[in-house]
Amino acid sequence: MAALVDYPAVLFIVLIVILIAAVICGEAVSKRFAELPDDEREDFKVVQTATLTLLALIIGFSLSMAVGRYDQRKSRRGRGQRQRRWHPICARRSG
């Protein structure tokens, strides 16, 4: 997985292929089941709307936190401070 992250164009293509495959599988599964009655369809739409709203909030807050963290790291490097990472092997050597 680390190799895919190093190549964003390849990662993008792989994710698009996975997304298309998921759409095709979802469509095939939905065709096997009968249509929902109108009263159940309305309940389904309410649950679907709530789920997609929650997903949008999770994605929005995740991206907001990631951008904030990126800006924080960028400003640290700009001031000449070296970013240090904690690693168990390095901790044993220094301590």
C-alpha cells in the first residue's frame, strides 16, 4: 500500500476502478431484490439522506483536520525547526 501512496496518479486510477466495480456490484444486487412499496421507500429515503449527511460531515471534518495539520507542519518547517518523529528504535538509543 505504501507504494501506491507514492504514486498519486496510479492510486487515483485504482480507486476509480474500485469505485466503478462497487457501483456495478451494487446495481446487480439491487436488481435481485424486489422493489420497495411506497411507504417503505419513503422510510428508506429518510435513512439514506441521514446516512449520506453523516458521511459528508465525517469527510468534511477529516479533511479540515488534515489541512490544519498540514499547515501546522508547513509552518514549523518554514521557521527552521526540524520535525522529529518518534520511533521505538530511536527512543531506545537516545534513552
